[in-house]
Amino acid sequence: MKKILLLIILLSTINLNAQQMLTQDRSSHFAKMALKCIQQEYPNKPGEVLGSDRDVKPVREYRPAFYGCFDWHSSVHGHWMLVKLLKLHPEMPEAPAIRAAVGSNLTAENIALEVNFFLDSNNKSFERTYGWAWLLKLAEELHTWDDPQARIWESALQPLTDLISSYYIAFLPKLVYPIRVGEHTNTAFGLAFALDYARTTQNKDLEAIIVARARDFYLNDKNCPVSWEPSGFDFLSPCLTEAELMARILPDNEFNVWIRNFLPDNNSAGIYIPSEPAEVIDRSDGKLVHLDGLNFSRAWALCFIGRKVDGLGKILFGDAAQFHLFHSLPFISDGNYEGEHWLATFAVHAMTEIDKYNATQWNFEIDPDKK
């Protein structure tokens, strides 16, 4: 009985914290960062392949929708965050500025130029699959928003959305081995967001190839080397990101068997849960500050996994998620553009997953033998 009472106290604490997370004030603070960067062209890390002298020109001329926020993918997920926050707080003071900024970028004319860039033979693999995943996350967010302006933006974005979806379908059968790193090219991350989009929009072809390849890549994995994490530049956990994807792929019973083989541990959950957040020494270093992002991505992965695991493990996952989130939350706006141009997006997604976790965390049975 004492253990049950302790669990109730822990759950109440988690719920209280979640309700205080994405307040309008905090949302306004985050929105200001994205509003600043989605139309800030420099500094910029373009990342494209140049085919000739003719390709040397300002980024906004060939990527006029997503030219800001230092790089293409950060601009894309900056737009996602603005849409997410506006949906959550439609009356926020920044709402008119958000609508104006996003509306000026997501036009049919701008997206047509973005499509032309991706059709260029030198850049068909540009942002594969990290930026692709965020583009589909933005498309999903627009698709699920009952707002007249969202319909305009979704329609304008659709040619690029369709192209990226087709690129996934063409690429995945050719990928023999998954990429298991803690940065942009991580295959599991790229599949997870794309799967969410496919299921939300009923894109059966995209869903089918993602589910099939995820099973091919990961179903037989065991004993993920958690002692190797984190690496110095990680903003994703290779082990947790894979587990988060498989939580989407597998039925609950199958997943609970799979994860205890993939992340075995001697704790009460029988599943490895990271206990210490990653530490950052120099947040002016664009690579080292990745580790703040790792704390946020760990948080959302822990919550997603926590909604699928059975028994008391649910509590442990939620508590660890909050611990990671709050460790790095104070450092999002520290005056260093290296982190400010993207970290708020990761924090918002982590908070979103914590809220989903709290909405479902009471719906589990405790095995009497484990009380």
C-alpha cells in the first residue's frame, strides 16, 4: 500500500508540472525565437551541392520558404513550432505576427522553388531523412488544424510534401542497413515522424514501407549498447529513438517483449532508463550544445515509450522524462544563436509528449506480484 501511495504522489507531481509547461507566457517566449529566425538568413549553413557557378547565390533565392534559422531543417521545424503554439494559444500576443510570417513564407510560389531545388539532380538527397521528417511533421500539424489559414498553407506546401513522401518510398527499399547515430541521419528518427504523418493523412503506401523497413531493420535487435551513449555531439539517443519508433510499429504485447530484450535492466521496470541528463560545457559551440537537445529528445522518447510499457515502468519513464526536460529548459535562451535557433522546438515537442503521457498514464494495471 505504501508503494501505491508513493506512485499516486509521483503521478500528481508529474501532472502538476505538465500543466505548467506550455503556458501562454512560455509559448510567447518560444514563439519570439522562431519569429526572429525563420526570416533571418544569416548566419546560414546551406548544405547543398553546387552544380556550377550559376548555383552560387543567396539562399533565399532558391529556398525562399525555409531560408532562415541557420539551416533548412531548423527553419522547417521553426515553422512547425509556430503552428503548434498558435494552435495551442490562438489568442497569444504573437498570433498576428506568426500568421504574417508563416503566411509570407508558405506560399505556392515559394514552395514551387523549394520543389525545384529538391528535383535538382545534385540535391535529391538533401536533408535525407532528418529534414524530410520535420517537413512531414509540419504538414501533419497543418493537416490537423481546423483553421482557414492552415488550409491555405497546407495546400501551398502539398507539392513539397508529396515529393518528400515519394522520396521516402523510393529510398527506403534501397537502404540495406539502418543508420544508428545520434545526429541528423538517424534512420529511426526519420521513420518515426514520417510514420505519424502517413497515419494521420491515410498515406497507406508510405505507412506500409515504413512499417516493413522498421521491422526489417530493428525487430531482431537486442542489448542496445547504452554504455556508449551519449556521444559528444548527440542530440538523439540511438537506443531510445529506435525504441520510440518500435513503440509505434509493434502491438503492445509484442513491444513489451521486444523492449525488454532490446534495453534490458535490473530495475523494477526491467528496462533501461537513463538516470543522468547530458551535460553541456560550452553552449556557444554549435556541436556541443546538441546535448541540450539530447535531453529534450530523450524526454519525448521516454514518454512515448512509457505510454506503451506495462506495469510500474510507466512511472519511471515519466519521471525520467521530466528530469531530462527541466535540466536543459533554462538554457534555451542564453544569448547563443547556436542553440536558440532550434532548441525551443525540441522542448515544445518534449512537453507535448509529456502531456500525452499524462493523459494516459493512469490507464494501466499493477501486477499484484510487483506491489
